[in-house]
Amino acid sequence: MLAGEFKHTIDAKGRVFLPAKFRDDLGSNILIVKGLDKCLVAYSEVEWKKFVTRLDALGEMQSKEIKRHLMKSSLPVELDSQGRISISQDLRDYAGIEKEISFLGMDSYVEIWNGGELVKETDSYDVDTMKDMLKKAGF
């Protein structure tokens, strides 16, 4: 299970250390795509295939736009010998990543955020609202 938040600094060439806790679950071949929340999302090959299969189950009309957004931005990356990945300038621009970067484990995938944006995103939720959502879902 991918969990936890890890902060790193990305270098001028777009290289950043992938948190060691995530390396085994993600493997050496990782797919990075533009997320829907102005972040990037990293999938292992296995989890990416599961995700695309679930999208296909929606039917062509419903999944087409989502798949276009994800597929056109997908970037296969490999870990280098030091445990780093390279993130393209296009993907960094999309997520607003300049120097500080946050990795957030989300069970089966990892979100990659501009360090400051993740704080804004998580601070926007009200604890009482989350409690209500969980209660409605039967928790």
C-alpha cells in the first residue's frame, strides 16, 4: 500500500528522488500522467492497466475524454541507478512544480504535487464535511 507524504527538491533537469517507501510498490517502470486536480499521478504498470480497464468499463463515450486527457500526457519513466525519476518540463508546468515537490501515497498510486499546492488542497477540506461524507458512505 502506498501511503504517506514525502517532500523533496527537484533539480534543474527535472530529476527528483522517488521516496524509497514507494519504489518497491511502483517498480522500476512507472507511468506519470496529468491528474485531474492539477497534480501529477504516478502508477505502476500493473495499477495503470487496472485503471485503464476500469475506464474502458464506462463505455467509449464516457471514457473517451478522460482517456484523451490521460493518454496524451502519459510519460513512461524509469528509476535511474540513484533512485531518481525525470519529470518532463511539460508535466512540471501543468502541476506548477518548480523546486519543492510533494509525493502523496494514495493506496494504489502516488500523487505528485507542487509542495505548496498540496498544502492548499488538503487545507481546503473541513473535518466536519469529511465526517459527514464518511457517515453517508456507511463508515
